[in-house]
Amino acid sequence: MKPCVLVAGVGNSLLGDDGFGMEVIQHLESACLPGWVQIADYEIGGRITCDLVGGYDTTILIDATPRGEQPGTVSVLEIDPGSGTAAPSFVAGHGMRPDAVFQLLELLGCDAGRVLLVSCEPLRLGSGIGLSPPVHRAVRVAVRAVTDLAWGASPGLEQVET
């Protein structure tokens, strides 16, 4: 079965709370996700554009994004790829511009589908390995949010609790 949902953790684990996306991906590797979901770690951007060329019905991005909330606050935002704007601060530390990525996909005749951002308000971004306590606690919340979103993007199937 071809994956119809891409769950992409982005960030940089060498920059404190910016490693949030990678930490969530590590936890999702042992989560109960359906077969139509592909999870991937895109530390520091890079090949996500190549993977999106394959086309997805839904793309779920996971990142630490400063939005002025309490540290550890998890938010789910929908990004409109056609609007030319991206979620706040999503691009700064990753050497990629989602608006440019989406424009390139459109030019190539590809589609990232519905694009969601599961973000966490960081406490500290900068050199240092490891998440701050509030962001570390937010990982479980984000894993549950991504799991719920992935099952909600199902191709006509229902989630079964085990």
C-alpha cells in the first residue's frame, strides 16, 4: 500500500529544543500507526522536497516553532501551500522555505496534499543537545496529536484501539 500520509520531523538536535521534531519521530517509530503512514526524520531540512515529489494526501510536519506561547505548548496549524506564506518561524533554522518547496512541487505537477504543522513552543533554541523539561514533556502530547491526525487521514478505515 502506498503511503498517503507523510509525517516529517524537522529541526536540528544540536540546537536544544529544535530537536523536538526528531524526538517525536523516535517515539512515533514504536507507535501504532496505520500502513498508509510514512514517518521520516528530516533533520536540518534537505531531502523532504524529493520525498514530497511522490505526492501525499496529507503531510504532517513536526517542529519547534516560536509563536509566543508558554514553552511546551503544542499547537496544530494548517498551512495553505497556495497562500505563499508559511507557519511562523518554521523555516528559519532549517535552510528551507516551505513556500518555495510548495511552489517547486506545484511547478513539477506534484502535491503535498493537506499540510499540517504540529508545533511546540520552545524554551531554548541554541547550541546544546537535549530538550528543555517543558518541551520534553510536550513530546507525548505531540505523539498523540500526530497519531490522531494520521488515523483521521485514513483512506476509509477506522482506528482500532489495541
